[in-house]
Amino acid sequence: MQKEVVYQSTNTYDILNELTSETKTVWLVFHGIGYLSRYFIRLFQSLDPKENYIIAPQAPSKYYKNNDYKKVGSSWLTKENTQTETKNVLNYIDSVVEAENLPSTVKFVVLGYSQGVSIASRWIASRKIQPDAFVMISGGFPKELGKEDFTFLTERTKVTHILGEKDPYFEIDKVHAEKVRVKGILPQIEFNTHSGGHELNIDTLKNIV
């Protein structure tokens, strides 16, 4: 028999640049499996530091990536106890955003990369977040989410999916089928590509907002 307890937990997150009166855009960015947030956030260093403030939440589940037990990676969710773990992760994200106390005058971008797409999507849907832009990169859209989960979202939110043309994790037939499904859920979505693989290409983000 399996039981369950509720307890308080502490987790970190990383920021890049400073939130000032000159900040124009705040990015809430979710890394993929195997990353730590402090390394993932470095991918955004080429964005103008005066105008962009980046927040990178940290997936709570850590593990050693190799048998030498030196490099550490992390994961947002697995197939084990997914519903409960999702609730925990979303509560954690709420706490991060609350702690940052973001001004309403800035543009707000939610970005998910790889496994981070599933977290970003679920957070927007469950909390009815209306960002200025929602960016999905090299990740699958959660199968349990449908059009009814995003009825609150208006065309004010620019939705973009970006995929590398050489991404080894996506088969072309499945990509086409997924485009049709997601288009039915988020009609305003735009699909873009870059010439690389399963990666975040920062140049594709500079005209998002």
C-alpha cells in the first residue's frame, strides 16, 4: 500500500540581468531534460541585458548524468506519479513568479524548450496566464490539453513553435500530424524552423516580441 504526505520544500531558480525601469521584456524560460537552470540561462546572454530580464526555474528532480557521478542533470516530470508531481511543479512556478513581483508594464514571454514545453503549456493553461508571447522549442505539446483549456487566451498572445530541421527526435510525419492538432488548439500559432538540430537557436527569438 502506498501512502502520501504533504510537506514544505525549497528549490532554487536563476536570473540573468537586472529588472529595472529600462527592462522591456521579461522571459520565463523552462529548460529541457538534463539541464540545470544556471547553465540553460546562459543561452540568453546575447539578448540586450538592459532590455531583457530572464528567469529560469529549476526542475526539482536531480540525478547524476554519467557513471563518474560528476555531472548533474534534472528532469521536470516522469511517468511516475505524474499528476501529483505536476501539481508540485506548478505550485513551485507560482512561487517563483510571485517572488519576482513583475511589473505589468513589461512584455512577458513564456518559453519552453524540449521537456520544458510541457511545463510551460500546463502552467499557462492551469493558471490562465495571458503572456505577450508563448514560445515552444523542440518539444511536444501535452496530450491531455485541448482547445477548451485555452479558451481564455486571446490573439494578444503571440504563439510560436520552433523546430530544428535536423532534430533527430522528430519524425516528419508525426510533426505534420502534431501541427494539425496544435493548430486546432491554438489557432494563432506560427511554426518556424532553423537549420540546426535539437537545440535552442537564440537568433530565432530576437523577433518574437
